[in-house]
Amino acid sequence: MFCLGYLLWLINSYDESKPIEQADAAIVLGASLWSDKPSPALKERLDYADELYKDGKVGMLILSGGLDHNGSKLTEAEGMRVYLLAKGIPSEKMLLDNAARSTYENLLNSQVIAAEHHLDKLLIVTHDYHAPRAMEMARYLDYKNVQAAAFHSEVLSPLKNQSREVLAFAKWKVDAVLLHFGYRSPDYP
């Protein structure tokens, strides 16, 4: 019970008041598409990424998310690209990771894309409840210069998503230990 309380405290520890620093690129973590269109939660992430780009905080966007098998024909990254093109983001300013199926894979694949394009300083765009786990994974993957660019959702249920995130964070803690000892599960290539 103490462990779950600690994880809930971690999930709620993200400080939105910290100023967002200028970065080379923002990694937009995927979320569901609904009939090839971003879900309300994904729209929030994309609108925030659009704002960061248009405010000059980032020069590139890395859109990360694979095919989520919910009936969409597009990968999450492709759906994000279509949405952002309609908002005026130039195609050449978006790099896609169409393979990721989890936050860990989002960050693993985006790290490779960032290195290939010499993007050193990065922001991770996600919701505030998800930011602590995403940042812990980024540290595990040895990201050098990264900051969370997270916000509180206006469309997601805090109780439902924080409960789900406690379980996801607990799973990550176990998986991190297993990865450290060389175990490779299907969730973590």
C-alpha cells in the first residue's frame, strides 16, 4: 500500500509552473486515434506541441506512435501529422516514429530519430500525470538534455487516469529492474 501511495505522489509531483526552455525538438508521445482522428486527449498534446512550435520554443516535432489496432488505418504518428498539417505545421518540421507501442518505445525510437537529425535538446510533450514516468524512462535511456513539457488535461478523468498510471508506473519499476538484468520482454525490445 505504501508503494502505491508513493507512486501516486510521484504521479502528482510534476510542477507545471516551471518555465519551458527552448529546445531543438519536442517529442509528442502518442495516444489513441479514433477512426484515424486524434482522440480528445491526443488533440490536447498536439495543440500544446503546435503552441510550442508557433511560439518558437522548438524547431522540430517528433511524432511517436504506432498502429494501435483499434480500427484506425493510420499509425498514431501519421494521424498526428495529418492533424498538425491542418494547423499549419510544415511537413518538413515533423519526424515520424510509426513503430512505437508504448511510452518506453516512444522514447527509445525518438532518441534514435533525434540523434540522426542532430537534435540535442528535447522536450517531452505529454499530460502532467504521465510526465514523471516518461521522464524516469528518459533518464533510464540516458537522455542527456530533456525536459517535460506537460499540462493538466481538460478532457481526461483524473481518477481514472491517475489510477491507470499508478499501475503503469508500478509495471515500469519492475520492468526497469528486469531490463537492467538483461531480460527483454515483448514490451521492451
